[in-house]
Amino acid sequence: MIAKLKGIVDSVDTDSAVIDVGGVGYLVSASSRTLRDLVAGGDATMLVETIVREDAIALYGFLETAERDWFRILTTVQGVGARVALSILSTLSPDEIARAIAAQDRATLSRPAGVGPKLAARLATELKDKAAAFGIAPVAKGAAASAAVAPTGSINEDAVSALVNLGYKRVEAFGAVARVTQRLGDGATFDAVVRAGLQELAR
């Protein structure tokens, strides 16, 4: 399983790039947001999600942990394959996805190519608890770009706030706490969640 690639950008296409690692070229599919930041001949370190199918091994690359985390979360929804997840990430930033789900904004969620009204409704419904559980709340027009934390005082929300106060981006903290909570379970203490979150973010 390939988890990360570090090498030279050999070429960049409309929906993929070739990363040269020690003379071996890896074809990596990515969102347009990620591909915009890749320059042929430049260095690149990409987080990789490897998906093995019967007929192929496909690599999906990300420059940000938050984008990879949302790729994983999105593909848990029925009807959202890797290509649709990349389409969503090409259109909406991780922050925008979180806020749209928290606000049940189906119009925003249906903007990406390949996402119709029914799938947008499914995304809003199935991922609502995940967004709400980690304190992601919609931002009013004219408000700061970062999502606000709802003041319900849950351990997950407090852990996200603690990680943000330590200098991590909110969406990165959200993703780390999401993974940690899945691993530790709902009974984990605040200290345990924060410690495990820090270890996750340090990877």
C-alpha cells in the first residue's frame, strides 16, 4: 500500500500527474485544486490513497491532510466513488464542504460535476453527524472564513479547539479528531483524544 510519494513532478494533466520517484513514474489522480499547485520539474510530496480493484491499482494524491481526510469521508457515502470525491474536492475546499454539510446546504453540495440533487441530499444527511460532532458550524455571510465551533462543550469539540489553539488548521484538527474518535471510541477522555490527535497530526 502506497501512502506517500516524494519526488519530481514529471508531468501534469487535466485530472492527474506523474510523479517521478527514483526513476519510476507514478500516475496519481488528483483534484484540480491539488494539480494547480504542481509544477512540472518541481519537487512534490504527496499523500496517497491507494485503491486496489480487480483490474487495477489506482493512486489518488493530495498535498493537504485535510483534503485526503475528506476524500476518505466522502467515499464512505453510497454513490460517491473516487472520481466523484475528486470532483467535489475540485469544486469545494475542505472548509466549504464541512460548512455546507453542517448547514445542510444541498445547493452548494450539488455544484460539483457528478453530484445531482439526490446525491447532494445523501451527502448532507449521512455526513451531518460527522460535521456536527466535531464542532463545524456554518459561517454567516461576511464572517471569517474559518468555521465556528458550536458551544455545546462536547469532548470532540473541545479537542478540536485545543488543537486549533496549538496552531493547527481547524479542518486538519477536525480530520485528526475524526480518525482518533473512530479508533478510540466514544468513551475516550479529552486528554486521550488530544494526545492521539497530536500524534495523528505529527505523522
